[in-house]
Amino acid sequence: MKESAQRALDTSAARGATYADVRVIDIRQRYLSTKNGQAAQVRDSESLGLGIRVIADGSWGFASTCYLDVTSVDAVAAQAVEVARASALCRKREVMLAPEGKVVDRWEGECQIDPFSLPVSTCLDLMLRVDQELRRVQGITLAEASMDFRRVDQLFVSSEGSEIRQVKTQTGAGFVATSFSGDQIQRRSYPNSFGGQYQTRGYELVEELDLLKHAPRIAEEAAELHRCDQCPEGFFDIILGSSQVGLQIHESIGHPIELDRVLGDEANYAGMSFLTLDQPGRLQYGSPAINVVADATVAHGPGLGTFAYDDEGVPAQSTPIIQNGLFVGYLTSRESAAMTGRARSSGAMRAEAWNRIPLIRMTNVSLLPGNGTLEDLIADTGEGIYMETNRSWSIDDRRYNFQFGTEVGWEIRNGRKTRMLKNPSYGGITTEFWNACDAVCGPEDWVLWGTPNCGKGQPPQTMGTGHGASPVRIRKIHVGVAYQQ
């Protein structure tokens, strides 16, 4: 790895690059899934390659290769410089980078049980037992389970002298029970929808999730939803479960704070942002109960946005985003930090693989815990609706107007969860929503959720992000927006 990376740096400098960084990455992935009593997918893949990013004539150039021989490395470094010079012909501004010191370091993420050391049959056996438990419940017509393991071994070197080796293992697991009846489909997921829970850890995460234990309850709820009343339409106080809050953070806070969207340099997938450069220190994003950080440090937890250094060699940081409801900060790169007068990047540049250029990506964008338990909050609410586990979402290309649906809801009466409700949904405007939040549960109910499939860029990149959240209460929000009569 090191020899190839250094040769790419030397060749780019010889060709006229004023700055260069190289990432050599070895990625291994294993994905397993079952469906209705059978193995559905068993995939094991590995990818090794080199990507080089350079500045020449004041513009960026990038190129990559899966061949690490001398000839190929020289050619790809030369190509990156050629791309930069071609880009300079139509540049709007010269690239400037916020300063960053030289770093020589090695870091390896938490992994107690190497998932690649387990036989595939061990994983499939557990998922098939979960599948069997799900289909024991009458009315379950589709049972699905999955496990997803990924190891990334990356070397970063730069013309500024940095040399950083990082190794991290990512694990995800979960299951879904689906019930078809008449013209309706109902489903329940554990521990979260869209693949379950993901963290930067080993197989110990799967063991802690205890999938088999939760299968009967989840299946029974999926079947029961067909017999439930429809969630009413109107304005209600609602409590959102932790995982639903995580997705709300992702869509209505995480994406709009990406500074490249604010500057108009990026608009793919999630659009741009309503958080213009005059908003920090002025916009009341939420109520005083809302405190949000973008935290990539190990101390924050083993999130999918946890690392020691980003893909520009900037150390992981905890960046304040919202303090007591006031918007205060963005996710930045070295370039966007310099453009906007910031002294340093927030360390948020990451790429999916060796053949993709780094972009500003969410780290662990988390709502800090408040006080009390979910049970306390339900008792204090009196009348309202509790909603859990995302089913659908939609938000405009400025991240302002939104609509979300959850898999299940429960009516709250006299401070207690009562009847189950099907097809819950709610909608609103980002800042009005967060300003209507008057309570955030404490650390007892705080979970660092993993979102493994955040899309951005062209060509597209899929990146994992983390979102720590406790349940929250929102006062008088429009409920039932997806099923208005």
C-alpha cells in the first residue's frame, strides 16, 4: 500500500500538482439474507484500489485505479493532474484549503468478534431460526432477515507529509415481518427498518440485538395492525421513538448542514439547503431542549460516522450544530472552511471507496439526551400518539417541508399507551417541528443508530452515518397527513 501511495504522490508532484492526497483502500464485504425459510442472498466480495486527488492550476483533479503496479500508478497520477488542468479552464475560483498539520498515526475501530471469522452457516442458522419464529404467527406472509459485514483497511498519505492507516469493521443486522391481508400490507421491523441496526463494531452487535428473542413480539404486532383502527387525522401531541427521531435528524438537520449544499456545489439526491450563510448564531432552529452535535470521535460511540481521521487527514471532532435551539455550525471540508472564513475543517470529508472522490458527509449527527425515561414522558403527556419505526419519508429539496410515516402507533390516554393504531404519519416544516419539541428523554433511552445507505454525489456514493437520539415529544403537529379523507 505505502509504496504505491508514495509513488502516486511523487508522480503527481513531478507533473505539476501543488497538492495531492492518496487513499489506498482494501474493502471486504459479506451480505447474507433469508426469506421465508430459505437463504436468499450470500455474497462475499473484496475490492482493492487507489484514488488520487490533486490540485493543479488552482483546480481539483481526481483519478483512480484497481491496478497497483508501477505503470498503472504513474498513469493514474498523471491523469489526475490532466483532469485538474482541464477543470481549471472553467473554474469559478481557485481552490484554497484551510490549514491542517502533518499527521502520522494508526487507528483501528472497536471489534470484539471478527464477523468474517464466523462460518456463513452460523449466521444463516440464526436468521433461519428467526424466520421460523416470525412465520409461527398466523397472518405473517413474508419473513426476512439480513446480516451485513464490512471491513475497510485504508491508508491515507498526502503531499503535506501525513500518513494515516485506519481499519474499521461495520456490522448490521435485523429482520422484518410482513403481513398481506386484503388490499393492505403491514410490516414491523426490528430493531429498526431499512436493514436494522448498524454500528462500527463486530459480531458482538448481533449478539446484543438478541434477534430471536424479539421475533414473536414483532410478528404479532405486524399481524395485529390489520385489526387496528386507522391513526386519526388532526393536530396532536406526539412522541416519536428513538429510531424515528434518528431519521428525522438525518433528513431535517443532517443534510441541510452540509456546507457544500449551502454553497451550491452539491445538489444530488438530497437537494440543497435553507441554511444560508447568514443563519449561524441567528436562526432559532428548535426549542431550548434541542442540542445537536456532529461528533466523529470514539468517545461519542461506535457509530457509522465514527473514525479517527476523515479522508483529508483531519482529526475527528465534535462540532456543535444546535445549542439550546440556536443554529451554530455546519459540516465542512478544508476547501469550504477556507471559502467561508473558518480556521479549520470540521473533519467531515469521506468517500465510499477508492474510486470515489471525498465529499462532505454526515458523521454522527446526534441529538444530545435530556431528562427522564420514555415511560415518564408518556405519563406526562396525558393525551397524544406514540409513533415508532420509520416506514416512509419525503422532504423537499431545501430540507424544509416534510412528511413521515411510521410502522406503528399507539394512542396515549390518561398518560398511558392504549390501543394500537395503523398507518401513522405526520408532517410539518423543519424549524416549526423542532421548535415544537418541548421534551427529550434522557440517556437511558438514547441509542446511536446507524444509517448505512445515505446517498450523495454524481457518480453516486453510498455512505454510513450515525444518529444518536432519545424519544422526543412534539406539541400540536399535523398527524394523519398521508391518509387524509
